[in-house]
Amino acid sequence: IEPTNGKHETARGPAVQLTLQMRSPNGRSHWNSSSPIALSDLRGLTADQMRDGPVQFQVVRDAGTLSMDGSFRKGTGAGHFSFAPSTEYVSALQGMGYASPGVETVFSLALHDVSRGFIRELAALGYDKVPLVQLIAFPIHGVSPEFDRGLDATTHGDAPDVRPEDAVEQLQRRALPGAIPTDQRQRFAAAHK
């Protein structure tokens, strides 16, 4: 955890930069994620504790809880984390028609705060049963129900002439101008094998 020096304020108040890293037990794979997070989302951590000393805190999300244990020195923290998936969340996903996701997928859903409410709001807007990998990508790229509600009605993803399987692609294109649609990426990849 590092201070953002006011660069990343959130609607919930001051933010810090949270960086998580994982290595596989055999050391062959490495994963890294870094993003601003509201200090208020770090349960059990205060600004005073971020100066120096040992800390324990949690990031509690609908999909599960990340528990952190480490220390701070001169405002920068380091340590270890563990993840406990929410069985209620996984059951709810299954109730929404999704296959039971693996713990890695649930971890990503928690990390990017893909809540049941987020999924339901998207479904109410016509984006039903969005693949989990896309649900994880949406918050990374600023796609949210609020984003979709702000779009012009003539380009809305749940318009009658839009097939459900195309609605997600249209939402992504509107959120990421210049992004190459999936079908074009697939044709390009096939042509350049």
C-alpha cells in the first residue's frame, strides 16, 4: 500500500494505492494487480496506522474477503494476504445461471468488486448472463450500470434490434472507444496464424 498523495480520491473519501502480487508455488507464474482503493474500504486500517508499525486489516467484498497482515514504514506498507471466498456469493451466482466458478475467478470478482447487485443491475438493463470474465473486465474499464444509463437511448444495449449476445459487445465498444470488437479480433487472429 502506498499513499496516492491526493491523486485518487474516491466518492468514499481518500484513497491509497493497493498492489497485490501472487506467485505460484513452483515460481513459474506471477500475477500483479494495482489500483486505488478508498481508505474506508480497508476495514481495520486508519491513516494513523499507515505511518509505522504492524497492521491487520480486511477488504470485504460481496464475493469474499481479502485479509491483510503486514507492516508500514514511513507511509508505505507491505505484507501478505489471504482470500476467503463467500459461499453465499457463489451460490447466488449459481442461482443466476452461472456454473460454479473456481476460487481464482471468485478472487478476481472480489478484487474488482463485482457484486450481486452489479450483476443484477446489468441484467435489468438487458445485459443478462454476462460471462464472468467480462464482468471482471467491466469495472477495470469503467463500465457500470451508471455508465450505461447515461448513454443515448438510440444506442442502448437493450434496444429491440440488438441480440442479447451482442449487447455486451456493444456496451464494451461504447465504454472503450476504439476497442476492436471480439468478432474482428477473432477474424484477425485467424487470418494471421
